[in-house]
Amino acid sequence: MSKQKIAVLGPGSWGTALAQVLNDNGHEVCLWGNLPEQIEELNSQHKNTLYFKDIVLDDKIKATLDLEEALRDADAVLFVVPTKVTRLVAKQVAECLEHKVIMMHASKGLEPGTHERLSVILEEEIPSDLRSDIVVVSGPSHAEETIVRDITLITAASKDLEAAKYVQKLFSNSYFRLYTNTDVIGVETAGALKNIIAVGAGALHGLGYGDNAKAAVITRGLAEITRLGVKLGADPLTYSGLSGVGDLIVTGTSVHSRNWRAGDALGRGEKLEDIERNMGMVIEGISTTKVAYEISQELGVYMPITTAIYKAIYEGADVKESILGMMSNEFRSENEWH
């Protein structure tokens, strides 16, 4: 693939790691953010110490506070901003963009209030004459491992297979591989909902339970997020792939996962506001739990793990009682979907 110019919106841990992948592939990368000290550090020291203490980035990766500058002459735009500001940033992009681009996002969540997936938000806010069909970049990936070029396999999903193939070529190299998929609903719901199950897996660990309980919550968690996804129009097979079970494994078993760490702290009895303050990063699983619980109630989808975590976070229920109650009350056939 010839050299492309990519605007990466959001210099968080994942945005920074993906910017490095794109730079490794010979593309021109411009990171856009709104924290002056972070942008200054990226440009002068080629570091992002807020997320990676010891990593020095290639000096070809540029950073800017000016969205117009980031978007100028870009071939593709990658959103990697928190769910709660995706719509706001999309509106700003729509105002600044002057030509058509390949539009991608690599965030995982559902919008509070509207319950919308992130690709839907981008479709609503950015006119179709300025963008391709949205390509979702999602799968089992810790930024902390991608930034040191560990082997990572994830998914590029779009209703337009050609757009997905473009993104596949854009990112793929010897350590970072993308597989294409056209099930956008499945890939996005898997990426968002697995964060809830990761909070549950972390909570079990914090409560002192071992691998048996972890396997149980991950496996039954996959069943319930598949139930909800299928109800929303997803292909159930997607949940057996990289963006489904793959992402659930990596997020539900690792100290790198902020959702797992948040659950672990909840299980140990820490208060949610303290956890969020100490983390210093967005914990998507917390807000996604509320959205998923509301959708499950609205559509009548059985989601006991999500319900247990919702009650512990939002209704002040005892974490141990909520999760153990859920585990002990679920008498169902294993292959029951409804």
C-alpha cells in the first residue's frame, strides 16, 4: 500500500499504540488531542508518559491541538476517543473536514442515553459525502503489548468489505494483523459488552475466588452478551471470533485491563469514585453496564451477570451477594439462547 496520511483522534494508550503501528507501516500519522502538555511532550520528547513511561515514539509521529491541521489532506480518520465524547468530536470533525475520507473507530462502548453503537453516532454526525462506511477496529488487544510490538490479531469490520480491506492493509504487518468482517453490530456489541464481564471477572478475583469462578463468569458472560447481540441483529458466530471470545479472554483475565482492575478493586471493597479517580483513565465497562442493563430490560433479554454488576455499581448492592446470587440462581440449559 502506498503511503497514506492518517489522523488519529485521541492520544490515549490505544490511540498512541495504533499511531505507532501505522507509522511502522510507513504512513504519515498526526495525533490530535486537547491536552496542551501532552501534545507538547509528544512533539518535543516523543513520549506519552501519561500512559507509557518508558516508550519513545518515532519522531515522525506528529501531534497537534488543531483538528483542522490533523484532518488536512488525510486519507483516513481514526477515532480513538472515549465513548462519552465521540458524538462531540464527530460534530467537530464534520465542521472541519473538507474532503471524503475512510472513517474508522477503535473505541469500545455504547452511548449513555441513546444506547447507540459508535458507528451509528459517526453515521449520524458526519455526512455520508465526507466519509466511507464506518470501519470498526476491534479485538483482543492491550495497548501495553501492542506498543512493544507483541503479536496482536484483531478485526476490521464494515458494511463495505472494500473499506474493511483497505483498513486491513493499512494496519497489517509482521506483528499486527487484521481480519475482515461485515458484521458491524456483532463486532461493536462484543467490544462494548465484554467490558462488563471483565468487571465481573475482576470482582471475583477481588473477592478471593480462583480460576474455576473466572472460567464460569467468562463463559456465561459470553452467552449473555451473545444473547443481547443477536437480539440487536448480530451474527452469533461473531462472538466466537477475535472480537468476541478473543477480546473477552484478554480483557477478563489481565491486570492490563482497566475494567478488570476496576472490578478487582470493587471486589476488595473499594468505592467506585475512588477507583475511577485512581485509575486516571476511562473505565468504559462502568457506563456500559448501565446502558446494557437498560437495553436488556427494554428488550427482555436475560443478562444475570450484567444485572448483578449493575446492582452492585448503581444500586449499592453488596458485590459479593450480587455475584454469588447470580451464580447460584442460574438454572438453565447451557445452549439456551432466549
